[in-house]
Amino acid sequence: MSKLKSLKSGYEFAELGGSPEDGYNDPLRTMFDRDCNDVVARESLQNVLDAVRDKTKPAVVEFRLQYFSRKQIPSAETLKKTFEACAAYGVQSRAHFKNTIELLGTDRIPVLKISDYNTVGLSGEDDDQTGNFYNFLKSVGATGKSGAAGGSYGLGKGSFIAASAFDTFFVTSVFQKSGKFNHVFMGSLRLTTHRIGQVKMRGVGSYGNPGQKPIRNIDAIPKQFLREPIDTGTDIFILAYRDQEDWKNLITKSVLKNFWLAIEKKYLEVRVGGIEISSRSLEKLMYEHYKPRDREEDWKKRNPLPYYEAFKKGKETAAELDTLGKVSVHINTDIAGESAPNYVACFRKTGMLIYHKNFHSVVRYAGVFICDADK
């Protein structure tokens, strides 16, 4: 193991050895390299709904765009040298890292902060493969989720990398163990293969203690990343956030599209730069951000209004299926002409939209299918 820092906390990458090189077209990044606000909102809220602490209360998530100076970026000079090494090594990614170096030199670096409350936090020790910490920050293609939990392979963290011009995000989390608050802090980077001296390094790295370990001492966590108030939950900091233009509106639309059922059922509340999305404000915001006859591209799946109205006004049928357990379907046929999408929006127990399914019918309709089972 070769280190970019001494025994103090810092950035660290493993030696490449005989392993394949890490190029810029990393599948974990490219699978999320689209509609940053939509993807980041969906992936982060899915994680939250899978980690609710007190299920009698809604989980709360806050999105806030803030700006860091260069001094607030941990070990900025070391990070710059790493970007320079990546630019010098890879031809395809050279322009990207030159732009990254330029942005790092400014004193107005956009950072999207995502904070969640009434969640369990990133529990588990450094090598606990069943723990939330390990599955979120130390593995790819594996997950400890089960039952009604969303996601299946622990890939959603790639959305935070794709949304960062630095290909970097930091995480602070607080969890309870033996009745006491425990803290964990770490940075995650997915760059490209580069050389430090004559040694080729992997592009996947971290910021933390030596040995690519997290920082668990609250006094060693940089103050700009401290979680306040101290309560269980997680703060994610996406450095150099790519898609700042109209971010409030776009994240709000994503929340409404994918999680209106969770909000309606009071499983979830979201604040987006001061906009409160709760069961109290849901209907007003739905009609402010979406129009019944919108004809944007792929509107049948992007516009949640027909499905929201089907849930509120449609005929409900419930059943207990041998295959899925407790389910219900809401069908609305009282819908004007082409405003009917002829699709059913399918939701899992957490109230998150999974996909839309079309059923051929001579009667125009909109529907909602909900699986309330833990399978």
C-alpha cells in the first residue's frame, strides 16, 4: 500500500500492481451520468427510506447547496497533485482533470449537502460486511439490504460520484451503539489510474486514516463536516456539484415524481433549499410543478399527476397474493382523453416508485399498484 499522506489523515490509493487500469469511463459513474438532480434525489432518498429509525415518524431529508472555499477542501494541495497526476497519465481524461484543477483553485466551490434525520446512520465497524458503513463506503456490487429495502447491489453511491466535478464525496454519520453516539467520517474518490513517483496507483481511493480507514474520532473530523445537531443520521457532501442551474426545481420535481406516495403516507418529508415537501404541502406542490396535460418527452412516465389522482380518486382493490402477499391497485378511468397515460405506476412498500407498466385497454386509465409485503 502506497500512501499520499503520512500517518495523519489524508487521501490514499492502493498500488495498481497487475490489476487492470481504472479509466475515466468507469461503469459506476457512467450508469448515473445523466440528470444529476433527478438521479441524486432518487438514490439518496431510497437509501433513507431503507434506514428509518422510528417508523412511527417520517424520515426527514434536507438538500442544501452551499459553497466551500479552497481552504475548506481537506488537504487541497494533495488533492490538486492527485488531479495533476491523473491528467498527466490519461489522455482521454486530461481535459476533465484540467478543468477540475482550475475549479479547485477558486474560492467558490459548490457543494450539495444532503442531510437525513430519523435514520439509523452508517452503523457497523470497518470490516463488518453486514454493516451500513461497509456496504455504503467499502463495497461495490454488494449490499446488506433485505426485505422491503430498495436497491439491490449497492451501486447508488455512483450517483454522488457522477454528480461531482471532483469525482469525490464526503460522508459524516452518527449512529448509536450501546446507548452512545458514535461518529464516522470518510471521503470517497473514483478518479483514474495515475502515477505517484514511478508507482501506478488505482483510481479508487479514499480520505481518512491510514489503511483507507474512516475517521471515528469526532475531534479529528474537519469542523465543516461535523453533523449538527448531533443525532443519528448521515450527511453527504458532493464536492463541486455539477448541475447547479435550477437545482431546487429539478430536485423538487424528482422528489414529487418518485416519492409522492411515501410523502402522502407520511413516511417521508423533504426540504429542498427551504421548500418543504410534506403531506401538508404535497397536493399544492404537485400542481405547481406538473400540469395535467403536459406533453414533455416521455410524459406518461415523467408526469406523476395522473397516478397521484388515481390514488386519490380512483377505485381501490386489495388482495392477498400467493406470490407477493398484500397488494392493492387504484384505477382511475374518469380521465379526459389523451391525459390518460394507460400506465400503472408500481410502488414498493416504502412508497418509492419502481417502474411504470402498460396494460392494453379499450378504456383509457391511470393506475397505481402498491406492494405492501416485505418480499
